[in-house]
Amino acid sequence: YKTFDGDLKWDHQDVTYRILNYSPDMESSLIDDAFARAFKVWRDVTPLTFTRLFEGTADIMISFGKADHGDLYPFDGKDGLLAHAYPPGEGIQGDAHFDDDEFWTLGKGPAVKTLYGNADGAMCHFPFTFEGRSYTSCTTDGRTDNLPWCSTTSDYNKDKKFGFCPSELLYTFGGNADGAKCVFPFTFLEKEYDSCTTEGRNDGYRWCATTSNFDTDKKYGFCPSRDTAVIGGNSEGEPCHFPFVFLGKEYNSCTSEGRGDGKLWCSTTGNYDEDKKWGFCPDQGYSLFLVAAHEFGHALGLDHSSIREALMYPMYTYAEDFSLHQDDIEGIQYLYGSGTGPKPTTPEPDTPSTTSNPDPDETDSTDEPKPTDVPNPTTPSTVDPDKDACKTLKFDTITVIEGVLHFFKDGHVWKVPSRGDAGHKGALSISERWPALPAVIDSAFEDVLTKKIYFFSGTRFWVYTGKSVLGPRSIEKLGLPSSVQKVEGALQRGKGKVLLFSGENFWRLDLKTQKIDRGYPKYTDVVFGGVPNDAHDVFQYKGHIYFCRDRFYWRMNSRRQVDRVGYVKYDLLRCP
Amino acid sequence: WSIPLKSVFVTFPGDIVKNMTDVELAESYLKKFGYINTVQRSGFQSMTSTDKALKRMQRQLGLEETGQLDKQTLDAMKQPRCGVPDVAN
């Protein structure tokens, strides 16, 4: 490994980052998630923490741009240079830029996260069959409203699971229209537009008005790329037109003819020779997670490694099951020391880990493509099995929020309703509901009186009231000693008092004064006999106190007797 | 017998990537990533020979150090990569 001259590094461990804009290639939650996972790669082996900011100046400012994008190092179109980042420091130092002439994916072709429909935001499954035909991309077949959709399992007719694919007919991103969909036709500088356009901009991004007249309303947003859209060229966002004529010959698929670099391209009209409209065909793309993890290595102070298998090797290689090379670990630990947090034990798959709850009121979820058969969900879902709560051995924290049991793990949360026999729901992204929080939550509780939700991570805590947040603040402000490195459990005792557990001790916090009461800490095993004194989750649920260690729980009744020991997975998560 | 296709290269409008010869590509690569034309600490520029720059690049990227613009080296130069220079300027 190599560091930059002078061993440039951050002089603080709580590094902040901010995502300034998004690529049209992937839905924003997938991009958020890819960056969060890329930071986690480094967090897992250092004492560094990464907090996302939504305004102001962060240590690491992340942006997408094309060609000349505002610094002295322009990008070079598709392929070639993918991204760059600056070593730690003030101003542009520490920032990471990603070339938006690349096709950003999770490394294995278009990463299409669905919206609405009935698949709870799952990823499209390509190929899928519908009405006996196989589809390798989103389609408008079976619909009259021209909205592209896909199946989220391999067989729509069997499973009936579907969602809508990103398109300008569904939403926009960025801009000033809060994600409203495009309105066509719209007027811009007194000219009428029937599709997204790059007119009026010099950065090549496609946009549309979200009312019928931009000139009067000034409302606009950027258009998400459809999975079938060409990349770059002079027709970005348009679909290939097959067949097309090139140098007098007809082509029914993408071709590398006419190019010296072997890249596949197509015409976006029926005749290239006449119209000269073209773009590159969608390919596997580059894993935003892997490239971001590399760039963040630079932003933390690592230069290029000469070891081919290392993350900091300058060339891109896709790795399905990524794990940090020992060379990278030694490099980053040379700068920041080793981490106190959990060590990675399993490779990181480059798959999205978020699903969202699309608003069913906005799009009719019963408006299925073409229902024919009775649903029979036998084919596998594309939800990543590694994000399956039932395969999680140890959760970061378990707590009850709004009467619902929440299971937190590495940026994700699963929910189990307290009533009925329904199983768990998720994985949901923590950042979607509580954007200010880091990926790992050590402990959380909801104040039953004020409904404020307290989250603890390392030596910091946040307080959410609805959507507004206070923090992060140091737990030392509450009166916890500096020796406490994390709060592992929280137990509401009556109104206004909460027990905070760490190691073999617990403290009582007065929520009104926001201070630890006198007479604490106390030993956990003295007050709560019969439970492990190294429990990593402590919470109250349906009148019982639960102490969790790895996959097991110890349940204590109101007389402080352990009345049950069981599996978290089966009894609390309701796994089959 | 099929007649081999005679490839014709065209200039695509809006294409940032220009058709370059192998030597042009190598020169551009070695400059862009800091292997030649590096500024010395004393302040003046020194142009290392292309052979030396190629060797340096081959060493950095774990390739066989031939000092020649061989296929392996050219292939490496065509790979997608990070834009941060390998040799600090």
C-alpha cells in the first residue's frame, strides 16, 4: 500500500460526507446505499465513523459529473477514467467525483429498483417471463399507460410480483419539483418539448418541466434513465432503434462496426447515415459500490497500491463477493489504527440492500400488467438473501418503536408487528426513515412520554422527534463516563427514566434533566440475575425484559425471573 | 466463402473518445498518470525516457517489466481505472 506524501489524513475520526447530486442510472436510494456500504468497508477496520450531512460543507463532498465538471481533471466519456478523489484536507481535498458518462450499476447490468406495484420496492428480475415471452429489460407490454414495468421474480405469471421501472413518466430527481413526474408536452423558451431534453444546459443532463410551461412556472427535475436507454453519444436516454441502417447496411442489434475501440453502439433512429443519432448500448456497467470504496480510500489518505487484488489497485475489476484485501487494511490502519467495531466476517456482496415503501395511493397497485393466473410464489425473489433477517446471527440492536419490534443491522431495519402472526417486513433502509443516523445503531429506545426516539452509535447519540433530529451529541453530555464506548441496551423504567446498559454495568438516565442519576453505574448481574452479563441488546417488549446474546434471548418477567430462553430468529423475528 | 468485412471507422458526433494510435495512447497514459513529465522537487521538469516510464508503469501495475509497449501493457492502458495519478506530481 501507499499513502500520499506527508501521510495526509483526517485529524478527526468522525468523518462527514454529503451527496451533492445523483446519477440518472440508478434510483437514489440505491446510490445512497452503495455509498453507505462503501464507507462501511473502511469503518469496519478502523475507528473512523462516517456521518451523512444534508447541507453545509462535509469532509467528503460526493458528486457526479461529466467531462469538464469543475476541477482541473476532466473525465473522458464512457470507460477509461471512472472517478477520482482527493486526499484529506480543506476545500476540494477529500472530495470524490464520479464520471456520469459511465453506466453506474451494481456491476452486473442495469440495477433496476421498482416503485409502487406489489413487490415492496424489490429489484427487477431479469430475465423474467410474461405471457410466455422472456424479457431482459423493463417493458410496457400489457399496459395501456406506457409505464415500463418488470417482474421481480423470474416468472410473472406464476408469482404476480411486479413493480414499475424508473422513467420520467413516474418521477424526476433533483431540480426543484420534489420529484414530480414530467409533464409532456411542456414549453421551454417558447418551444414545445415532448420528451426530456438537454437543451438549456451545458452539463449533458436530461431534464423536463413538471408543469406544462417551464417559462412561467420554472418547475423542473432531472429524468431518470430507463434501463433500455443508450449511454452517452448524442442521444443519451433514448432507446436503440432496431433495425437501423449504418453505412447502407441494416443492423438488428448493437454493433461495434465503425469503431476502433470495440464498444457496442446503436442508432436511436432508423437511419444513422441520415440522422447521425447514436449512443452506447447498456452493458454490465461499473459497480458504484466498488468504485466508491476505492475512491473513499483516496479520500481517507490511501494512494494506489501495486497489489492487483487490493481495492486500492488503480484498475477496476468486478468482484461479486468483495472483501477488503490485507494490503488495504494495513494501509488504512497505518493511518488511523485498528477499529474497535465489528470485523467483517463475510464477504460484501455487491447488491442493493434497500427496499422502500412506495406510496400505493399515488399509483394504482392493482393496475397489474395483465393478471391471468392465480399467484403461486415459488420462484425466488431478487431480494438479496444476505439481507435476509433470518440469516442474521446477531443484530446491532432490537427495540420497540410505535409498538412495533424493530431489528437493526448494518444500515437496515426489519419490523415485526406486535399484533397478529405476520412475519417480519424489510429489509428497509435506516437512512430512508432516519437519514441522519449512521449504519450501525448500538441501541435505541422510544420515550413513551414524548414519543422521541433516541439512537446510540458508538459514543454519540441522536434524538428524533418525527422527522426532525437533534445530534449527534456525545454520550458524555449525559454524564456517562468516557470509558463507555457504546450503549448496548436501553430499558424504559416508568415515565422519564431509562436504564442504559454497557458492558457489565448499567446507568439510569433521567430524560427530563438529560443526566445520569446519582448512584450509578450498577452491576447488571446484581440487579438482573440469571441473564448474560455481556448481552448486546436489552429491550422491553410486551411487559417482559429481553436480554439478547448472539442468536439467543433471555426473557425476564416483572418479578425479574428468567421465564424463558429462546431463539431471536424464531420467537421474535417469526422466521419459518 | 464469406468475404471478410472491411472495417471502416467513422467519427461519431459527440464522442469524447478519439481514435488514437497505440503510441499516442501510451504517451497520453504515461503523462496522465504521472509516469513522464514529472515535476522534480527542485522545481524544474525532467523528461524521463519512455522506456523508463514504461518500466515504472509496469512495475507499479504488477506487469512484466519489459520497458516495451507490448500487448500486455497496451491492454492494461485500455482498462477502466481510477483517475488519480499513480505517480504523485
